[in-house]
Amino acid sequence: MPIRPARTGMVLLEVIVAMTILSVSALAVLVLSVEDADAVVRAQARAAETQRVSNFLNEVALWPHKDLDRHLGERPEGPWMLRIDHPNAALYVISLRDSSATAVLLSTTVYRAIDASNP
């Protein structure tokens, strides 16, 4: 039977290396799950904001042409910037931007029939 050299401390070193690898892997999984949960929360908040913007834009789209004419241009409306343009006699372009007025959140074009009897 051959004589093996003594492996004093090698098993302990292998256990330490294995535990380090497992710890780093567990930490990576934990960080990814936290980031995933944060992304879900941000997506839900964004969806709720989009729904509020959509509801407000739906209300503005129902305004009669006199109200739309009164609100031409850009003005703050709650947490948003409302812009109404009137490119021709029958169309209004309505857009909502975020409070910094950099990103258009939603935009639509509405038609209002021209009433010849009531200019």
C-alpha cells in the first residue's frame, strides 16, 4: 500500500472555497430578486400613472370646442403640462407631458364639427 502525503488543512481550504462560491452565488440571486421586485413596483407605478393620464386625456377630449379654444397653448394641469394646438378649423391636437415638460405621456387628436350658426 503506497503512503499518501499528509493533506493537513486541504479539506478545510476546500470547504472555505466552496462556502465562498456558494455565498457569492446566493448574494447574486438575492440582488437579482430585489432588483426584480423593484422593477415590478416601478412598472405598476408607471401603469397607474398612465391610467391617470389616460383618464384625464379622455375628459379633455370630451370638452366642447369653446373650452378647447380657451385652453389653447401649454399650461400646467395638475402634475402634467397640457398642450392644445388647433392646426385647422376642425381639429385639435391634445398632448400631456410630464411636469418637466420633456416626455410626452399621451397625445391624441380630436375632431370638432364646425358650427356655422355659432362661430
